[in-house]
Amino acid sequence: MHDLPTLRAFVTVAHEGSVSRAAERLHLTQPAVSLKLKHLQEALGLTLFRRRPQGLALTADGHALLPAAERALAAMAAFEQSALALHSTLHGRLRIGTIVDPEFIRLGAFLHRLVERAPQLETELQHGMSGSVLEWIRRDELDVGFFLAPPGEGPGPEAPEIAHRELTHFHYHVVAPPGWGSRVAGADWASLAALPWIVTPALSAHHRLLHGVLDPLGVTPKGVAQVDQEACMLDLVRAGVGLSLARDALAMAERQERGLVVVDEVRLPCALCFVWRRERSEEPAIAAALEVLENVWGSQH
């Protein structure tokens, strides 16, 4: 085995055909380069160069060894580059809170680009209700997460330590079982509240949105069942149990495919947000997640 400076001297002299020019490129003295060549040839027991009036030329043995020496230098350069890259590569773990369905929050695209951006960063997903994700982030049990809130409100004044970014706006519609068209036609919020409802826990975005519009009216929904998953809510609506809220795309699909009734006169605006602790905004993993998020969602609303 020969040290890299010696191999570098051999390759450089072979390319330059001159010890003096090679010494300039290597920022060494001519005697130092000549000594490295002498030691290499003695160690190998081979003559690698022959002198010519124009300088040095490779012998047949020198020509035979040059590609191997170049590959060795290239391999070491690649090794050093990889080592340097690790200094700027994110490591560790990013704990992400997810809500509703993966397609709606573009989870696949987000994770795909995050892996491209930071291949050494491990991600851990925890699914829950919108309010649960917020609480987990407040307690530092999650790093970032998705959250639902009325546009412009984010987590609200109750959580000043939480920063947020709105990703898109949409609406929640009231959906009713098939055949309930006459019961909900022209109904306002107060009338709708008196009908049977499939309600959700307080940490659910559905609960916050619904009570946000009903509490000022002094009414509460007539709850007949409580569930915490959107799919279960829609199953109960299909079964004729009561009313529920559904995102606009889901509501229209359910009306077309399952015959659910959509109350067109009322709807609740909502924003999909991404949330994190404000004090952690500059942490590399969170900053990378926000950068990737911008690529996935852009400035869409």
C-alpha cells in the first residue's frame, strides 16, 4: 500500500510529463516530488518513467499502473466527499402528527420529498384528531403536525407558543342520510341543531367548528352518537343515524355515490394548517420540513 500523496505525485507527473509542472500543481518542491517517485519505484521494484528531452514519459509498466492509481485517487475523493456531505446531512428523527386521510394532507408527496431532502432523517408518524396533534406538539411529544382551524385563526390565542402555516382552504358541509332532503331543506343552523347528530370529541376539528357556529346561537347539537373517525361518521350517516360534517370533496362524492343529502345552504370554512412550536422554528429538521412543505403545497389556498 502506498500513501495517497505518493500516488497523486505519480498520476500528476504522468499527466504533466514534467516533475517541475507536477510540483507546481501539487504545491510541492521538485525534490519532494522526485523523492516520492523514487520511493514508489523502489517499493514496487518497477521503473515507471523514462527520461526524454521533453521531460518524463511513462514506461509500459507505468502505463499499466496508471489507471489503477487514478481509480484509487477517485475512490478516495468520493469517500472524502461522502464524509463531508454527512456534516451537512440531517440526522435524527422527526415526529409528525397526521390527521384525516393521507391523500388529503398530501402525506405521500411530503414524505417522499422529505426523504430526498434529508435521507438520513428518520420520520415517525402518529395519527390522531386535530386537537390531539396540537396537544402532543405542545407537550413536545411530537415535533410537527397537521391541524384544522377556521381560516386565519390557526391554533388560536390559547396556544401562542405554536406557530402555523396555512396550506389550503376548504369547506365542511352538513351531510344527512339518504331520504332526509325534506327534513333539512332550507334549514338554518338552529333548526339543524335540533335534529339527531353524530358528534365528535372536544379535541376534534368537527367539534370546534360546529360549536363555533352554534354556541353564539345558544344551541347545542342533539348528539345521538359520538365517534372520533371520519369514516365511522360517514358510515353512521349512511345508516340513517343522523347528521354530520364532511369535507366538501367527501360530501359531494357521498351525495353522488351513496345518495347522502348535502345541506347546500350552510357550510363552514376551514383551513388545513401545519403546526410546530415557535421556539423550534430554526431547528434543522423542522426547517427542512417547512421547506419541503412549501414545495408540496406552494402558496395554494
